[in-house]
Amino acid sequence: MKKNTPTLALAALLGLGFTTGAYAQPTVELTGLADMYAGSIRMAGDAKSRSVVDSGGMTTSWWGLKGNEDLGGGLKVGFAFTSFMRMGNGALGRFDGDTPFSRDANIWVGGNFGRLTIGRAMAPNFLPTILFNPFGDSFAFSPLVLHANVPLFNGTNWGATTPADTGWSNQLTYTTPSVGGLQANLHYQFRGDAGPNNRYNAGANVLYFNGPLALTAFYERAQVNNPVATVFADGSTRTDWMLGGSYDFTAAKVFLTYGQARNNVTDARSKTTSVGASVPLGTGKLLAAYAHTQDSGLDKTRRTATIGYDYPLSKRTDLYANLMNDRISGSSSGTSFGVGMRHQF
């Protein structure tokens, strides 16, 4: 539950001292999301299934602080300090070695000109990927997210098509004002260590929403890995792009994306197509998605399909159940399922 802090005592407790008077009082929010599920996971190439009680079946669990201050004249300044967490064991981060505030660690200034954000924040690929598939930001069951963002460490050598991560450190991000439903984000990441200073990441995305129609595109040129800013081990430059769209017919909302990725050292290329649908069924929604990736470097094809049902208990809490099949040519296939609960606060 998002809460403003109207008292000086709470502001002092949070270490955010400020003075009253002619200035607008800042607001601070404690916010986050808790997601847990139970089930069985077997990805393509895994030797066997593993039973799990795990975090992040539909959304990676996170918590943190966000705040802003109205400076007047349409100008605002704000911050975001948010951390991923694994609720199964209480560990911070998405995985061992992830930085504590790898979701957000930034300050921003915004106004009629748009918004400038400085610090760790979303990469260009993130919003287009999660907004244009019916399973959103599920890193456990969304076929598109799995192909784009989650490498496999089981002998298949399958890597993410967007290897620079879903968030970039040491970053400048400019967000344009929304004009007629059209908005763009421009991203530049400095390497941030003592290595060669000619290595950097740059990219952009565009998002368009107009009634039932939504469109997107992103492009990334990446030379720096994340969350810790180091160059790729092979010294490569990775480029990837994606086009996507969705249309809400009321009876069903359909999704379609197509993208390509390339490593300039190996000249390995991957091409990914995804389709999906969200269909109102009873109080909830029936979800279905499929992603197909052809990787020329591995000379392999991956096919992943998921069907699920999402049932809202309230505006902030939902129950879900997902069934997924994952296949990579030349490897054993895997079937996974999970039943879970998600709560936003």
C-alpha cells in the first residue's frame, strides 16, 4: 500500500530531513510487491524436474522507497531506491551476486520538458518486452521474457537475447513528454570502472497507446554487462531490437512481437517471434503465449508455450496458475507448472 508521510517525525526516521515554509512538503512511499508460488520446474535441457516453493512466479518480488518534491512551476524532483528479493529464503537480489538495489537506484528531475533520470534504472528492452506479452514480467513462465532475458545454465548453452540485463547501471535516461499517446525513452550507460572508457551502452524505446491499439519498438547497442558494469567476456558489441503491438478486441487482447539480436564477434544471430492472448473468463483472465527463437550460433531452435489463469481477489492481490512446455532442438524438453499469489503494496 502506497502511503505519503505527512509528518516531520517519519521523515526524520527515514533520514530525509527537510524544512517547512514556502516549499511544498516532499512525499515518500514505501512500496513493493510480494509474489510466491509452488510447483515443479523443468526447463529444456534439464535432467529432471525440481519441486519448488519460490518467489516471483508472475512478477519478481521487490520492495523499496520512492519519493518526490514539487519545486513549483511544473518542476519536480524525485528518487527511487528499490530492491529485488527472493522471498523463499529472504535474500536480496534476483540471484547470488546481484546488487542490493538492482531494480532502481536513481534520482530524477521532471517537468514540461519530460524527465531526466540519473542512476540505475530500466534498460530499453524492459518495458516493450513486459508490456507486449500476456504474462507481463514473469521471469518464470512468460515465453518472451524467458527467451529475451533468462540464460540457461544446464548444458544447452542457451543465452539471453538481451544479455546486457533488464536494468542498466551508471545511466542517463531521458523520457519525453507523452504526445497523443506517444512517448520515447533515450538511454546511455557509462562503463563506470577503470577500464577503457570507449565502452558504453546506448539505446531507445518508443511506446504508443491509443484506445485499444498499442505499439512499441526498442533498439540496444550494448558493450557493457550488468548489474556490475563490466565488458562482455568476448569483448563483443551486442545489438538487439524488437517491434511489437497489441490490440484489445474486448473479447480478447492479442499480442505480437518480432525481434533480432547479433553478436559482432561471433556473428551469431537470433530471431524471435512471439504471439499471445489474454481472454476474459469469469472474474479473471485466461492467458496464453508462445515464443519461437532461431539461434544461428548454436544452430538450434527454442519453442516455449504457456497457458495460465489469473484471478483477482482485489485490486492489489491475485491468484494464478500456469502450465508451460519448453523445447530446444537436440535437448530434452521440459514441462513446468506453478500456482501462486501476488500482492502489491
